[in-house]
Amino acid sequence: MISFVVFSLRRAWQGFWRNALMSLAATATMVLMLVLLAGFWIIQTGLLSALDFTESKVEVVANLKVDATPSQIADLGARIKAMPQVAGATLITREEALARFQQSMANQGREDLTKYLDSNPFPASYEIRLTDPGLASTVADALQPTNQPAVRNVLDTKETAKNVKTVTDIMRTAGTVILLVIGVIVLFIIVNTIRLAVFARSEEIEIMRLVGASDAFIRWPFVFEGAMVGLFGALITLGALYALANPIGGFMVDFFRVLPLSFGSLTRDLVLLVFGAGLGLGVIGSWLSVRTYLIK
Amino acid sequence: MTLTSTEPAAARSFRERLLGRGRDVAGADRAVLVLHDVTKTYPNGKTALRDVELVIPEGDFVFLVGPSGAGKSTLIKLLIRDEIATSGSVVLDGQDVARLPRRQVPKVRRKIGIVFQDFKLLPTKTVWENVAFALEVTGSPRRGIRPAVDRVLALVGLTAQRSQIPSQLSGGEQQRTAIARALVHDPRLIIADEPTGNLDPLISWEIIQLLLRINELGVTVLMATHNAEVVTALRKRVVALEEGRIIRDEVGGSYHRVD
């Protein structure tokens, strides 16, 4: 068994270098396909985190009555946080609401008109983050003044929530479908490239069959060779991506400046994706290609 | 030569020494190959062989003759189970090759050494590596490969050319390499499919002499050929195929029918 594995690995290594041109062509194709796959995957990841960010902006705001007592306010806060659709709620006091307004006026370079007021006109409010933006209407209904005496009104975000939900769902589905389609195209191209490389060696396979080599002895060297193409392809791809990481990363950060994207696990996932896809495609490609030549 | 083995005991023991392995002498006179009522019809409807009956005892030397398209290639494909007979049985060394499970096919092929007109050598490997290849890809223990390859190269007279690649060899030397590769498994049967087709007459005779010598060592030889001169001169057993039927099977025959 061990000698069989050693034999197959040795033959795979020899086969790779003896047909260097074909092997390099296959590896180059593998690199291009992996770059394509990795590129779309990065875009998909950016898109998804942008969608998450957008959805997190959908929230329900409940304005409180000006005369609501602190205990009513605390009581309401506890009720809101107990709702299963609610991810969290922040109390904005009247003073904070005033300060926010003044800040936003100052940011826009407009005169602060609040100094002409003799009292603070802003109500306190709860800003409620949802587990799912599609649930906005449920939460809003539950917080109507008829149900909650401390609530003055609930800001109507139903339409916005619905629209955001529709758009993000479509973009998620489209992104996944595009990634799958690209994956299938990549598989076909890789299989065909490896098929050519195997075809170039059909004479050798024929001789192996004639002298009585078993299927395993014919198949596994090619499968290992396919794995080598996949591994080399993955290494070159990751090397290229690493070299391009800084300029592209800078561009991405500029582009998505407004969005606090988290790229923390991106590198690890990308390495896993590229190696997994390279190895998998190489092995599947050779397995399918060499099958044609085995005993009928 | 009769239809039973007349191999002298001395030759047998010499062969065993040469090929480095003993073999059960008890089954010496059983047939290596038995074809019974074999018909092969291809999926396109063309019938390549009809009702073929053929028995080849161990140690025999048989010429398979006939015009192109007579069914010689199909017959050889049936023996190595590249094709399966539509009906009838092909029994090689006691095993019906058509009924073999797929996994057993490679083991049967190792009992056959096959030599082609176009040599089928690997151009990037040396003579030695080409012969060793047959053992490596069949999972032979590595220790046994070197002595076995050295022995067969000595037998075919290529010890000096062992490190050359096929393009550095003459046609005759290439064919001798192919014969060495066919022999290295210590096969029951050597099938030579037009082995002299690409060689000039003098070299052809060299190859025939080598096959005869191998036959004298006890290996059964089945040689398909168009070389009338050789067949007629050697007076060995001749099986003639025409349009898929055996039209003649005689010992000491010539290439053409003598009425």
C-alpha cells in the first residue's frame, strides 16, 4: 500500500515534469480560473457585508411622550428588549436628541436655531435594532400608542424596511447564483484542460493497460498529478493575490469608506477557498479524464 | 511438431533458471489457449469472427495468417479482453476471459506478453526503463525488478543498449526492447502482431530467430503476420483466417494454401 502511494506520487511528479508544457498550460488555466473564482468571491463577500450593514440600518424608532416618567421609560425598555424580534434597543434621552440635532446642524454648516428655543422640543426615543429587517412592522405594531401608553408615536419605516429587504434578498440570491455559475464554468474548463494533458499521454496509458496494470495503478498517478496542478495553481494564485492585496485593499477601503466592513476572516477563508477549489478541481478533473481509458 | 507439448525437460529447467521462477510442471501439456465457437459481432453489425475453434497447447509456435480485415486483430483483442466475444468462450490458462470480473482482467493480461508492429515504446524512457515499466506499473516488488529486467535484456541481447532511448536504436533493437518488455512478466503466451511489419528482411529474420529461441525456452508464441516467406520457410503450425473464419489449420503449413 505504502509502496503503491510512493509509486503513484513518484509517477505523478515525473509525469508532471516530463510533459512540462502541458502541465504548465493546465496550471496556468488553473491559476486563471482560481483568480476568477477568488475575485468573484471577494466581491461577493464585500457585497454581503455591505448588505448586512444596510440591513442593520433598518430600525424601529419609538418616540416617547414628553411627560413619560423614568419608571415608565425603564418599563418600556424592558418590554422592548424582551421581544424576540429585537436584537437591541438604545434609549436616546431628550438631551441626547437635542445634542444630536445641534451636531448635525453644525456638520452641515447651518446656524444653530435651537438657542432661540426656550425649552427642548425633542422627545426621548428608543432606537430598536431588529434581528431581521422584515420584522419591522411586527415590532412597530406592538409599540403603537394604543398598546404602550408611554409611546407618543412610532416612526413609519415599514415601506423602507420592505424595500431594503426585497433588494438585499435579490442581491444575495443573484450573488450566490453567479458564484455557482462561475464555479461550474471553471470546473468544465479545468476538466477539459486536464483531459488534454491526459490525452497527450494516452500512449503511455495504453501500454500500461496492455502490460496488465490495474485501474488503480493507471488512475492514481494521474489523480495525484491533477492534485499537483491544483496545488501549484493555488500557490501561484495566492502569491498573486498577496502581491495585489495592498493596492486592491487600499482601493476597496476607499471605495467602501462609508461602510465599516470587517475583512478579518477574509484572508483565512480565501486561503481555504483557493486551496480547496484548486485541489478539488485538479482531482475531479483527472479522475473524470482518466476514466475514459480504463478497462471497459 | 505435434499439438501437444514436446518441450524437453532440459529446455524447461533452463528457462526456469533464466526467468528466475519455477512453474508447476504438472500442467505442462494443458492448453494455454482454447477458443470454442467464438463469434464476434461489433455494435455496427459487422461480424469480425465466426464460429472460431482454436486450441493452442503450451509450448506451441503458431502463425496466424490472413488478409487485412480477416479478423486477426479482433482475435488478438479478444485474447487480451480489449473486446468481449459476442458468443462462445475464450479460455486462457484455464480462465474464461469473458466471464472475468473487471478486477481480474489486469492479472490475465500479465499472463500475455504482447508485441506490436509499431513497438509501442515510451520515447522518453531508456531501454531499461521501458522494460522495467511493465513491472513497476503492475505493482511488482521493487527488489525483484532489477534482476528480472537485466535477465530479459540479456536474453534479447540488449544489455549494451540498456541506457539508450528508443530514438537512438535501430528498428530491430526497438522491437527487441518490446519483446523484452513482453517477456519480463514471465508470460504464458507471447502474442506478436505483425512484429516484422516495419522491419527490413534481414532484421525481420533476427526478430523471428529471437521469437523461436523464446519459444524453445518454453513460451508459447502466437504470431500474426503477412510475411509469407518466413511462414513458408519455418514450417510451423499455420492458422489461416479469412472473412472471420478459420479456413486452414495445419502443422508445417505454408503461407499460401498448397493444393
